Amino acid sequence: MTDSIFKRIEEKRGELIALTQDLIRIPTLNPPGENYREICEFLAKRLEPRGYTCTLIRAKGAPGDSDRYPRWNIVARRDGSRAGDCVHFNSHTDVVEVGQGWTRDPFGGALEGDLIYGRGACDMKGGLAASIIAAEAFVEEHPDYCGAIEISGTADEESGGYGGVAYLAEQGYFDPKRVQHVIIPEPLGHDRICLGHRGGWWAEIETKGEIAHGCMPFLGDCAVRHMGAVLDAFEEKLYPAMAKRFTEMPVIPDGARQSTMNINSIHGGQPEQPADYTGLPAHCVPDSCKIVIDRRFLIEEGIDATQAEVVDLLDDIKANRPGFDYELREINRVIPSMTAKDAPIVTTVHDAIRDVLGQDPAYVASPGSYDQKHIDRIGTLKNCIAYGPGELEMAHKPDEYIAVTEMLDSARVMARSLQTLLLSD
Ligand SMILES: [Zn+2]
């Protein structure tokens, strides 16, 4: 059984390459979110003749959705001949900006040796193509399978997924009653299983002051100095406390095994002038200073404690520093997600990797986040992993590429997983 499907996938090498190239040649840049409709129609045109029922869904009213840049998604479903579980492959169709430093056409899809080049080759059109080829090989091999296969192409993962997976989850597409297993073919490597990701909490903190003439600062109150007290407290208390906390989750790279916080921006006082402005600054005591923090927290910490730790610190300064006042505005929050190692999708893909590669997979977790957060929190579906071809380090880089051999290996693992989950005997 196994040999025959692996051979079938090998025979589809040319088709896999062509499909990956075709996907790369549809420039689905986000922002602004271009050609989502085009890529959905392309996928429907491929999948419908192969027995899939395709639904195109626009995330009306989602952030970024407009008539000029509509957020289109596709869910393709192919039911088997008998009842059973539904296995869903979810890929985001958007790619990030091209950036500088390319030596190939970013939307050309050039094949050189084993590598296909292009923006999105690795993140994650190669993974999407591999999952389609895997499903097609499986259906040809086992036309009488039970349950259902779903393939979705979703918008906006690179900007939070609100016009994509989050929207579909709100519409019930990831209800555990209709979908039982989810594989997200993000580029975590053909030999690794990604169980989830850390949490994130973004907030703007503003310190308040009082404007006065800069030659008599004692008549005002400097909001930037108050922010200095906040940054001091971060250095003295918050960062050392965070550095002591490590997660049990297998987060990569190693530095992300602990709590981290980036101070994303700082601004106080008069607005910055354009570079060609030749005037001098006016003499004012700033009455406002703002920072944006990007706090990545561990599943063991939780969102409430993460937030409370910062608020307590600010309240402590307020109690002890004359004139200090602040406002805190939450910008966004992402809960951590972690699928259990004994979840059916994990053990299935684990065994499939062993069958295909002859070695046990490594378990990893993502330092950032990806669409699993929405499937977990909104969809309440816990049986979800990221597994797909490509090197994470290659994502978003110039001359992004995907290796054909890695796509073929991943497709074998996915097809083998379908055999485990959708063949009853
Ligand atoms: Zn991605």
C-alpha cells in the first residue's frame, strides 16, 4: 500500500513543480491583499474537475477588506464514499512584500536544479502545492476512502489572519463537528512537527505631562522623563523577571524558549518634521510620550498575568513618583496554542514521517504565531499542527526558494497520513 502511493507521488513530480510555479506567478501581495480572487479561482479550476466542491468566501468587513482589495478565501471539500473524519489542509495564499536583493524574478517561479524560486515559494505556496498533490494521489489510490478531505486557501495570514482563517472560524468552518484534523503546511521543515506557538500581547503605553516653556521646565512636567522611569522599571524589574522564565514548549530558536519583549517604538514631544524641514524645534516641555510594547509570552504565563505584571509595575511607579500618570491601550492579543503530543494528528504525522524518512521527527513550536491561534480559540479545534516543506529561515527573504525533493517528501508524509486517518480497514 505505502510503496504504491509513494511511487504515485514521485510520478507527479512534474505536476507538483508546475503547480508551485503557477501559484507563485499569481502575485498575492499583502499588503495590500492583491489577487486573492484570482488565486481562489485558480484553485477552484484545478480542484472542481477532481471532485471537490469549492466555496469562495469573502471576509466582508474584516480588517483590510474593501471593494478594491476584497479578502477572498476558498474552501474545497471532497467527500469520500462513507462517513468518517474530515482532514483539512489549510494554507494561506498571501505573500509578503518582495523587498530588495533579488537576483531572480520574484513572480517568475524559475526552476534551477532542485529549487523553485519566487516570493511565497517557501512561505507557503510550496506547502499548498504539496498538500494538493498529496490529496490527489491519495484519492486516485483510494477512491473509496471514508470521511472527507478539505483544502483551504486563505487570506491575510501575514497580517494576522483576520480576513482569512479567523473569519472562516467565525463562520463555523473549523467547528470540530465538521473538521477533525488540521494540517497547516507552513515551512517548518519536512522532518519536523510544529505543535503550536507562543502568545503575544501588544500595547501602547502613554505617559502624561504638562506643557510649558522649555526654559522653565519646572513650570511643566516632562512626559519623556516619566517614560524614562517606565523604561528603567522594565530594565530593573521586568526584563530580569522575564529572563528567568522558560517554557516547556519546544519553541525554536532557543532564545525564544523564554519570555521576550520588544519595545517597538517610542515617541514623545513634538512630531518629527520631514527630512527637508530646516526650521528649529520650538521650546516646549512634552506633555505626552508613547511607547508600543510587543510582549511574547509563554503558555505557562498566560495573558492575564502577562498584562497584570506590566500594569502592576506602572501602578507602582504611579504610587511613588510625583506627577506620574499613564494610560495603557491594548492593541492586540494572541493566545498561545499547543497541541498535545498524543493528539491524533500528531501521532499520525509522526508515524508517517518515520515511514517516509526513516527517522523520528523533531517537535517544535513557533516563536511568533500563525493561523493555528484562530483554529484553536475561535474554532475550538485542538487537533491541529503545522507541517510542511521549506526552511523557516528562508521565509520573507530575497531569492526565496523551495526544494522540490522536500515538497515530494512532505507530500508523501501527507498522503500517508490520509491513509491512516481516512481508510477504515
Ligand atoms: Zn506563512
